[in-house]
Amino acid sequence: VNEGKLISGKEALIALANDRDVEYLDENLNEWVCMDMAHHFKRKFRLKPRTITLNGIEVPAPFEPKKGDMYYRVNPTCLKGDYYKTHTFSDDPFDHSCAEFGVWRTEEEIKQVVAALRSIFNESN
């Protein structure tokens, strides 16, 4: 049952999720303190976004779309203005070739990528 014995962080999270009482060692007080789920986990959480670096600028990493996903891609034939396009991923070979060069989930992400690429070629934003 492991009561009173040390457990891993993963085991502590599972126990908390199952409404078990979990204690942590408060090293400042040098005593065991009850870990209150509401107190310690009353925060917003997310997975850290993956990023890549383009010309020294950190931008969101591209993702691998699945059929039906909307994506944004850089428009390589653009001279001025329309620097990116949006599509819905399908079985079309065009979509697969676009994904090989990188596609992004949101307009905010593709705008960051376009700005980084423009800086490489010294274009004004």
C-alpha cells in the first residue's frame, strides 16, 4: 500500500487524481505537509509549445497534419502581400508536399514564421 513510504511524482499525481491524501516534504519547514489538490493545482496548465529557430529567431515548430486538419503554409510564389495560404489537409499529393516543407496550425504561428523568413532576406515587415 506504500503508506508512509516515498513515491514518485507520477504516483503522487495518480493518487491525487484518485482523491488520496498525498504529503510532500516542505524543506523550509523540514516537515511533511498535506498536498491539497485545490491549492496546488488551481492553475492553468499547458504543454510547452515546440519551437524551431530561423535565423536566430525562435518560432513555433511545424506540425504534421492529419486528413481534415486546417493548416497554414508559406506561399513560395508570392512576390509581395500574400505571404501565406491556408488549406485543409487531404489525400492530395500537393498537401503532402506542402507538409514536407512545414505547415502550421494557426494564423498567429504562420505570421511569426513569415516574419522570421522576411528577416533572413532583409525584407521590410
